[in-house]
Amino acid sequence: MKKKETTESKVLSMNVEDHKEVSSVNREKVKDSPFEIISMEGYHFGVMGDYRITDKSNDIEEIKRNLESITWNRLIQVIMILDELKEKHNDKLKTIKE
């Protein structure tokens, strides 16, 4: 899968697909949010769907706090993800109609 380059967030460009070869993966839902924490091989990171939105960390509580805090950067990340998903959806619809 081709990575999308952005100027807003380098982390956003790295998605969960990049980590599928790892054998032991655990997903934990962050309460009252669209985010999850992926844990594997001693490190953790936050995701929204297939998109990684935090840096890797050894501290799962740090990731949880990071995802629970609403910042302008987080809002921009969510908007960019939703926009990309909309684009993919529109492209599929266009292909189906052709």
C-alpha cells in the first residue's frame, strides 16, 4: 500500500498496514472516542481506523492521555483522515458507475 505524504503530520502518513507482519497485536478501544491503542512487541501507538496518529511509545498510559486530550493537531488529523476516507469512497463510487 502506498503511503500518502502530508505536511501536517508525518505520523498520519504511517498506517497500521505497515505493521501487519507482526505476530502479536492487541487493540484496546479508547473510551468515548474513535481511537484505539495498538500494542505489539513492547511498544504502543494510537490509531484511528487504519491510520496511526501518535508516535510509538513504551508507555501505554502516555498514549492513552495523548489520545484523550483534544488538541488542534488532533482535530486536523481526524479531519484529514475523514477527508481521505471520503476520497476513497468517492473513487470507488466513480469506478462502479463507469
